[in-house]
Amino acid sequence: MSAYDRILACATDLFSEEGYEAVSMREIARSAGLHTVSSLYNHFKDKQSLYEATLKSVCDHHNSEVCSVLSGDERPEDKLKKMIALNVKRMSENMTFRRLILRELVQNDPDKLKFLAEKALSESCRQLEAVLADINPNADHHYVITSLLGLILFHLQVDGMRDYLPAVEQKHHQIDYLSEKIFATTMANLAI
């Protein structure tokens, strides 16, 4: 693994676990096995550019799979259903990706949110919007996209608390069940 990739991997883990503000460049250098902090600056201008590279890298990997599904030859409804299932599966498996997104939403820093929306998630959101337009061109696509993101993130985050909430059943912990319900909710939002 190259020094660049090692730095990115270590920074991803640290930013995900501790958050942007809590992580120092010294900590990233130590974690990446670099002898000096200045070695980081051979690859990244500053902490912000390293953080943006981290977000972009994590999102690019996730988005390539999502875009592949959304650009397929299936009916728009089938593409949407597959995309939801993929997102639920990947986000349930990849806590790092989910934590990075959630941290940004909670921190609510306008510059970081803008970067996330315009640089890291834009292509998959544009393709999703096109699929939604194929299903119902008159629906509120922005509302559906943000609701979809919210449903997936929230349902995965609340999973540890489910057993303490009323009417819980084993199926509520299953990602296939969750995917089906989110798809049904999304289709209902598109019908409006």
C-alpha cells in the first residue's frame, strides 16, 4: 500500500471514530506509520484537504456501486428497489461510511455539508433524481431523495434500540425487511 493510501485509510478510520475536530495531523501521521508530521504535507495541503479526500474516497467507492445500479437497463422501479437494498446493505456493513455521513449531518458545518453534497454524493443523487423522474416526473424529487437518505440512516442507527421499543419483532432487525419497507415508503412518496 502506498503512503498516500495508508494515510487515507488511517485518516478515514480516525475521522470516522473521533470526528474532524478531535483528530490531529500528528495522530494521523502516527497511525499511518510516518516518522514526521511534515510527511503528511507531501500528500495533502492541510487537514481540511485530507478530510475532503477522505470523504470523497469513501463516497466514491459507495457511489460507484449505486450508480451502476441506477444506470442499469431495468424498469425505474426495479432500479430504485435495488438501489435501496444496496444502500441498506452497504451502510449496515460499513459503519465507517455511515459514521462519516452522520457526523457531518450532526456537526452541520455549511462548508463540509456543501462539499459532501456537491463533490462526494452529487453523481449518485443526480442519477437517483433521473430514476425518480422516470417513475413520476411531478413528484417532489428533492423531498424523496432526502427522505430516502434519512430513512436509511435512521433505521440503521436505531437498530440497537429497537428491542426496547414497542411492538418489535425479529423481522425489524432484518435488512431485507427494512429495504422493502423503505422502498414501499418511497413509492408512496412518489405517488403524491
